[in-house]
Amino acid sequence: MHSHRSILRDRYQWDASIPAGGASSQSAGVSDSAHSDLQPDFLLFVEAPALSVTELPNGQTITYQLLESNSSNLSSPTDTIAMGVQTGAGGVGAAAAIVAARRTYSGKYFGLKITASATANASGYRVPLRTALTASPGAL
């Protein structure tokens, strides 16, 4: 039997891909109305993959941000919320990580933005933005 948390996590997720070095990518914009019954009782998180030194050389970074906007394509963000950064170090790349943020509700839409520094070489990894229930919004 699934808990409410795992059902919520599996049901609500939006994908972005790690871009080529020096570029950014983002998920589609998600409307507030798609999950209004859960606000503000959830946290958005990303499970960033482990990256080798070839994919993320020393000093190079992959940055994860939560965007909010009044536009469905997330243009002209009303807020950009830092979720976390993976940094290549020690000649081994970067460990897998979970990074998270809460929305500020400054826009009608939200989504994930991923930015790779100049010589990062981890393009193609699919990274889902997921939800985690942090309080009970009532019966699910």
C-alpha cells in the first residue's frame, strides 16, 4: 500500500533535462490551479544525479532553481528561488543530491530551471521536479 506521500510524489512531477555546458533548460510552466488543494502544504524537490569527473569537472557546476512567473512559459520570472548547486570537486565529479525549495506564490506558474557552467558535460540527464507533502491538507 502506498502512503499519501509516495502517491503525491509519483503523481506530481515535471521534467527538465541537464543542458549542454554554458546553457540552461527548464521544465514546462505548471499552473497553480493544477494543485490548488495542496497549497501551501508541499515542498518541491529535485533528485540530482551523481555525475562523474568527465561530466562535471573540478570547479564546474550544475545549478537548480525554482522559477515563478505570471507567464506559462516562465518568461519574466517574478521570483527565482535557489534550490541547490552540484560542484565538481576532488577529481571525482559530484555526488547525487536532493535539493528543495518552497514556493513564494509570487506568480501563477512555476517550474524548474537547470543551468550548466561552461565546461560541464552532463547533458541529457532527465531531472524531475517533484512534490513532497509536508502537512496534511485534508483527506487525499
